[in-house]
Amino acid sequence: MAAIRPRPTPVCGFNRESMSDMTNALPPRKLHPNTIAVVAGRPIAPGSPLNQPIVLASNFRDGGEYTRTHGTDGWTALEQAVGALEGGRAVSYASGMAAAAAAVYALAPKVVVIPTVSYLGVRSLLSEYHAQGQVQLRPVDITDTAAVAAAAHGADLVWVETPTNPTLDVADLPAIGAAAAVAGARMVVDSTFATPLLQQPLQHGATIVLHSGTKFIGGHSDLLIGLCITDDDEIFERLIRARTFQGATPGALEAFLALRGLRTMPLRLRASQSNAAVLVERLRKHAAVQEVRYPGQGAMVSFIMRNGATAADAVCARVRILVPATSLGGVETTIERRQKYAGDAHVHPGLLRMSVGIEDVDDLWADLSEALEPHAPGTTA
């Protein structure tokens, strides 16, 4: 399986013209992403708090400002930090799905190239638009670059998810971005699994980068938030309008928690990725496992049980440290069988998606291998 193309290091600098006074005292030199995650979006005025506080306000004195239409400093701080990491300008929303809906609203496509394997929520959203006669869909294997390029001709939008959910296939972003540009189509990239630390789709021609901040950005399974990032000023304004008119505003506490989570994302991702690499190596040697899918980076691992759905469900029932739960990107390791969901009926019935956390890797393996052992060939359960 192809690996995620690593993002260059360190290449990310602040777009000082698009930043507010909250970050304008930062040095003009380019900073490493690990540093940006810590310093971007902080108050800098003398006497101000070290961290951006929770802004609990729906309206403000002596003016017509209203939170839904004008935002808050809490949103702005989070948006500045994520935008700096991605190399664009970010807009935050109430959830990852709200961000996806905002991207569709902002681009208003008529013909969309969509991955056949991707997050079921987005596929359901676009299928709903299709059922209403608003868009035509061109499903394609996102790993087949030639097929994507062919489908892009006459399309308005190429929707890319890489790595894909839950099969962890990797798209060739530079090639697809170039093909979309030649075809005159825009590209949206759901980069939730990669995070801003492992790839930067704007550098490869994406018009909008999408993140479910609920996942690795927040990192603690305690919030819902979404973000869209663009380096196109006109699209940025459309993304703002999408939030305003659709009312998909993030909560004050959620924005605060997401920014706090972002501060430690480089450390969390490093630990999770290290654990994932060890688990992948061990899973590939286990007799109960038919196939392991891992893109070479990141904290997401999928593996297929040799004895199918029954064995996969039994593993989820037997683990004690791993948590049988949906969603992903938290400090805890979660695991679930994806084919049980109607939207993922096309996935192999024995596929388990695992979001690797930051626990001790030997504790994780002891728990997982104990759950796997009854399903190894020649073992009597």
C-alpha cells in the first residue's frame, strides 16, 4: 500500500496579513509545525491571559455584533492556529459534517467525483443532494488516479479523502490535484485521518481542506467541531456565509477545547503513530489476521480477521483496554467492526478499524493478542 506523502518540514509560516493582532507579534521566520501548534492563536496584549479564554457570549455591547454573524475571539483563535498549520484561512463549524456541508454550499457543484470508499456521512450527504436532483455523482476508486482524472472531465468538484475511511487507501494528491486543475474542477480534500501534520493538501491544488476537529485536533473524545481551510479569498467568504446562513456555529466550550487539544496534537500523534507501527508489525505476524492495512503514517490501522465478522465481533467483545466505540482520534485506543453499519455494507465483513491511542504499547498488544488468540487457525475457542 502506498504511504501518505509526508508534509515538508519545516515549511509552514504565518500569513501575517490574514492574521489578527492576536498573532502579529510572532517572528516573521518560518516555524516548525510543532511550534505553530503551541503558539498560534494566543492573546499577546500586555496583561492578557496566556491562553485564549472561553468566550460565552451571544451578543456584545454598543454595536450590532452577534455571535452567529460576527463570531467570537474563541473561534478566531482556533481558526488562526489551524489555518497556520494548513497554510490557509480556516472557518470553524459545529461538527465535521457541518464543515462538509459548508464546503458543498460554498462550491455549489453540479457534478461531483466521489470516492466509492470514504466516510459514510459525506457519501450520505452527497447522495441526498443527488436524490433531490441537485448534483450528479461519479463514484470512483480514489486510488485509481487515471480513473479519477477521466471522471474529472466535465465535473465541477473532485472530492478526495485520503487516507480513506475505513480501508486506509491513499490517494495520489499531487496527481489528482493536477488532473482536476486541467479539467477545470475544484478539489476538496478530507484530511481528517492525516491531520495538518502529515499532509497539506492546499500545496497540491486543493480548494478546501476539511477536518473533523472532533478527531485528532480535539484529541480527547469530548467535543464536536469541524473546520474548512482555504487559500482562496472568495471561497473563504463563501465558507463564512455557509456558517452564517446554515447556523452551523461551533460552541464556545467546543472551540476552547479544540484549541487546547491542538496544543498537544504533535505529541499525541507522535505517540499514537509509534504505537500504531508496533501493533501493525505484530498484527501482520498473527495467524488470526488475514490482512493489515496501514498507510505508513498516522494512528489509524485497519485489519481483517481471517474468520470474518463473527471473529471480528468477538475481538471487540473480549478487549478490556481497547474501547469498542465509534469515532476516533482520541488518547484512548478504539476499535470497531465497520461493516455492521449500513453505509459501510461494502466493506469486508471482518474488517476492524482501530484508532491507536497513547497507552503503553505492550499493554495494548497484550489486550489485543488475548482477544485475537481464540481465532487463530488450529485454536479451539
